[in-house]
Amino acid sequence: MNTLLWAVFPYVALALFFFVPFIRMIYRPYGVTTRASGMFNRGVLGTASLLLHWGIILLFLGHAMGLVGGVAGSAFWVDLFFYVGAVGGVMAIAGSIIALIRRFTVPEVRALSQFDDFAVHFFLIAIIGLGLYQALVDRIWGSAFAGAAWFASLWRFQPEPELMAGAGLLTQIHVLLGLLFAAYFPFTKLIHVWTYPINFAVRPYQSMRTAADKFRRRWEFGLRSDKSFLTYLAAGSIIVLLAIAFLIGQPTRDGFDVAVAEVDGGAQVAARSDQVGYALYVSQCARCHGIDADGNGAGRNSPTFATLPRDLTAGLYRFVSTQSGIASDADLRHVIVNGLPVGGMPGFAALSDAQVDSLVAYLDFVWVDRPEAGPAVNITPQPAFTTAMRSQGRELYAANCSACHGQTGAGDGPAGAFIEDYPGHLLPPANLAAGAIKAGADPVQLYNRIAAGIPNGNAPLMPAYGYLAPEEIWALVAYLRREILPDSLVLAR
């Protein structure tokens, strides 16, 4: 599905967007029209038109900045995209809403309207509205890093659908609607964008045609006709996009270079994607964790996150499976692939093994003075969960867990009211009864969490209970899965 959505359909949409206008210009040149209705309700139309047209111009400029910034790994250009795009988006969506209301409420305009007159506004409102919602409400900004890298891969003719697969759901919907709109665009009156009347600037004061030339459809390139403007604009757009994809290159970082990754017992396997190491980190992670991996990404303060993104240079990873509380490469890989959905971090399961390994290698590179992870938690084979085990687990839970997680697992225990993950930032214990378990609710992950705890430097968020006997930890797991966690979460595993 990822290949269909992000590697096949984009080419279909782009082909329609760029080539159908030429076909329409050849076979139906007089159908390339705006079907103007300016004689009715001109005052409202003027306001809507100014807002819509200038807003869309700003949006195009902003997206161009975001594309360049995302491909080059420049936080400055991506931030500039935010401001230009936000202003342009507000203007464009306001103009589109006003124009749509006019079409519905002015009888003459409504009578002259066709289906696409309404459809284009619904498309614009949905696409721009989603973008503004993400930027101003969810405050997830910096998706341009992922979107630009993916879009550039299309223009290099080496599509990398996994890059867009790692973006947030709203970003994916926003981009998918944009592609659908691009495919529909040349079949609507918006095709007039390709035919700006540039000949007005070079026409003689009085233009006369002979009878022989009256119906001439000759294609010319002297910037005197709609055909010439369409040709230069389409060709110029394609050349610019190809230049961005091929000439800007990928973000690099001094001292770090990963072109291959070790997988399958140490065999050197070339990454199937051009996006490896730091470039892949920028496209997938920098929007939250920051270009410098210090947790200061543009989307760090999004209300969709349970806490602030991790400062990766400090290496204070919390979902570990080692006796020392230090994350291993396997722990980093698990979180990258599966994400922390409850906490707001998406998973990147669409990435190849080589890509994930290159990300782990980069995290190792930025982790200052990384210590040895130490031995893994010793997990004994999972026994069959019996009634006696659940009863033992209930007693162990009451003695060790209820003070923070509460008697019913709702995360309302008195000892958990003042837990801080960052100074001044309270982080209540997980609501187990609601299934709010960040690292996963399968038996192995629950065992790891009980045995290894949740480290946080010198002040762990959850103590490690590795001193419990393996059968006691399994009893706790049995109790949690059978009596505390919601059935929907348990049955999904």
C-alpha cells in the first residue's frame, strides 16, 4: 500500500497535472477559461479574489522554501516556510470560504456554477485547513523535512515511499489530498493558471487578424500567446524541481558517514535507500528531536506529545531491556520501528533494516560518551498463565505497583502525583487500565518494563524490580494482562 500511495500514484498525479493542460490547449483551446462571474456581487468577489490569489502565491513560495530547506536540512528555510505558509494559508482559506459562500448565496452565480466551481474550493479548504491545523493547533512543524526528502526522491526517479510512510497521519492525508487535487486540477477552471495572458504586455495597440489567420492554432514561443506561457511555465517548473532533487544534495554532518549497515549477523548490506545515516535522521526525526539531536525540534512543544522529545545527545533512554538501565542497540531499534504511540512518537516500520541500522548508528554517534549497555534482562520462557499466577500477581501488584499506578491501574496512586521527567514537567504514571503503555503490552515488553524499570538518570521514573524472581515477574505480567489491561489491547497481541 505504501508503494501504491507514495511511489505510484504521485507519478500519475504529476503526469496529469503537467501534461493534460497541453492536451486541452491543443484540442479545446477555447475551453481554457475561468468562466468569470465578476459582473455579480463584485465587491465580495474582489475581497475573496485578492485573499485567495495572494494567499496561494504565498503558499507556493512557502512550499518552495520548505522543499529546499527539507532537502538541504536547513532549519532556517523550514522555519521560514512556517511563517510564510501560515500567513498565506490563512489568507487563502479565508478567500476560498468567502468565494464559496458567494457561490451558494448569490442566485446568478449559483446558476452559472458547475461542479468543479464548488469542488476546487472544498479541496482547497480541506488541504489548507489540515496544514494550518497541524501548524497552529497540533504545532507539529518540520514535517517538511520528511515531505521534501520524499518529494525529491520522486524527481530523482528513485521514489522512497518509506519516507512519507514515517510521517504523521494528518501529514499523509494532507499530502494525499494535495496529490488528488493536482490530478483533478487540469480538468477544472483552475487550468487558467497555466495560461496567464502574457501577450497583453507585448501586443500592439490595435490587433487585427486576416481571414486566413483567424482560426490559426500554430504553437509559438515568442511569449505572445497562452501556448507560449504554458510551455515556459510548465518546463520551468519541471526544471526547478529536477534541479532541487539532483543539485542540492542531502544534509551531511561532519565526522559521520554511514553508507552501509550491518544486518543479519554482521553482513555488510548496502542501504536500498539514498536516505541513510544523518540524511535519514533529518528527514524522519529532526522535526521533533532537532537538527542537532538536542530535543529542540520545531514540533517539540506539540500538545500531541505526552512529554518533551528526548535529548538524544544525553542518551537518557527510558524503554530499555538491560540490567544496567543503559539502552542497547536492540532497544533503540525497537523504539524506532514500533514508536511510542501513546507518547506521540510514530513508528517507522516501513524503513528497511539497513535504514534502521543507519539511524541507530547515528544515535550512537551523537550520544556523548556512550557507556556500555551491559547484559540484557534474563527473560525465562513464558509459562502458561494460571489462576494461581494471577492471584500471586494481584498480591505483588498491591505491594509494589499500586502506590503509583493505583489500585485499579488508572495511574492515580498517591506516590505518582509528583513524578517529574524533566524539571518542572510532571509525568503521571501510565494509566494501565486504559492501555496507555508506551513501549508495548506484549508479555516480553511487560517483563522488560518490570525487570528494568524506566530509568531517568539519577531519578528513575519507575524503579527496576529485577530483584523479583522470574516466576514473580511472570505472575505480575499475568495479572496485568488478564485483569488490568483492556481486552482490546491484550487480544490485539
